[in-house]
Amino acid sequence: MANETTSSSISELYTEIIQEAIFTFQETSVMRPLVTTYNITGQGKQVAIPIFPTVSASAVAEGSDLANTEVNPTETTITASEVGVMTTLTDLARESSSRPIAQDIGRVFGEALAKKVDTDLAGLFGSFASGNDLGSAGTELTADLLLKAESTLRALNVPRPYYAVFHPKAVFNLKKTLTAAGFAGSAAPAISSVGENVFGSGFVGNIFGIDVYENANLSISSAGDCVGGVFHPISLGLAMKMDFKLETQRDASMRATEIVGTMTYGKGIVKDNYGCQVTVDATL
């Protein structure tokens, strides 16, 4: 018998889906590499992250005993839950498609899960310590505003590195300012290869020691404003119980195959004073 679909050909087809999905997910997610990931191992779906207080050292005279200093950490608990996406690919659709449908489905699933992770993590910007809030509705994103965020974090003894994430429409004004005539003579270095960097990874450039990224998964309010963030990686936690995976299940009576992509993770604020919420205008 000729032209039959064998277990080998099915395996090759879904290997292509998995490879494309994982590659797209890893390349599309902007936020995930910028935060601290905590792997949940064994039983349970929670991770408890200890938060240690700041203690002070003091001078002591020769021969004198030191007094005890209590170190009483608090903890932040992050609970993981499932997210997923599913589609059913019929045999007829697979066989009649003029496109490489395996790669297409893999790319769509990878993009969907990456967008979900980014949206969840960026949604935490509004939970940073209120004393660190910067910007306001209608305020343009400028190098000066980033410098204020950098100074705010430095004043709190927050170590580097610092990351900044904003919507592309908010970053537009920043890029326009930094590439304007005469900017090379200002205090901040000019950005080079902006377009190439942005299209490749969402990375805009480094300004005042802050790595600036743009991410279209940040929401824009009805008034045209967006909440971005400048933060240290430890400020946000991603609790990972089960990383992105893709599975298939054959439905013979339907002459189709179910394709399911899932993740199990949680997100939360770990140190709220290690980040700044920055509200800026996101209209062109």
C-alpha cells in the first residue's frame, strides 16, 4: 500500500511543531530572562522565598562582647497554576495545506504562551513600592525620567543590574530624543543599531547603566498611558513548576490530532522596593 501515514511520519511532523514552538517561545518572551526564576521541585505547587532584613554593623571596643543582632527574615509565597492552549488539526487540513502547517502551529503556540508570561510579569509593575513611583499620565518617556529611576534605586542601595521595560509607543519618544541632532554631546551615550537590536530581541540600548527593552505586551489605558518598570531582577519572581511543553493526542474517529501546549507557573513581587513603577504616555 502506498502513501499511508506511518508512525514515523507523524513523529517527524510533531517534532517540527515542538521545535518551532519552543524556539518561538524562547525568542519571543522579553520579560522571562529579566526576572528571577525559582524552580518548584518535588511535590507541591508553591515556593517560599525568604526576604532577609538589612542589618547594621557597629564599632566594638577591644575585649568587649558583641551584642546579638536578630536576623528575622520574612517570606514571599508564589503559587503556580496552569495555563495552556489547544487546537485540533484534522488529517484533511494537514494533507491539503500548502504551508508547513507544523511550523505554523508551533510558532502560534510559542507566541501565545510567551505573550501570557510577559503580560503576567509586566502586570506586576504596579505593585512596586509606591514611594518609588515615577511619571504620570501624559508624561513622555525621556532619558531624564530613566535617570530619576536609576537614582531612586541607587539611593535605596539596590545593586545592579537594572532593567527597564516599556511599550514600543512609549519608547518611541525616547528613541527619537536619543537620536536627535546634538544628543551625542549630552551626558548619556548615543544608541547605535537601534533598529537591529529591537527587532532581534526587544533590546533598545543601555542608558545610565539601565538595559532598556520594549515589549508590546504591556497594556495601554483608554487615556493612552502605559505603566512600565525599571527594576532589579530579584524584584520579580517567576515560580516554575512545569516549563513550556507541547503534547499530541490522536483522535482516530475524528481523523484528527489534538495539539496541546501548557505551562505551570506563578508570578509575584519578591522585593517591592527593588523596582520603580513608571507611568508614561504611549501615544504617537
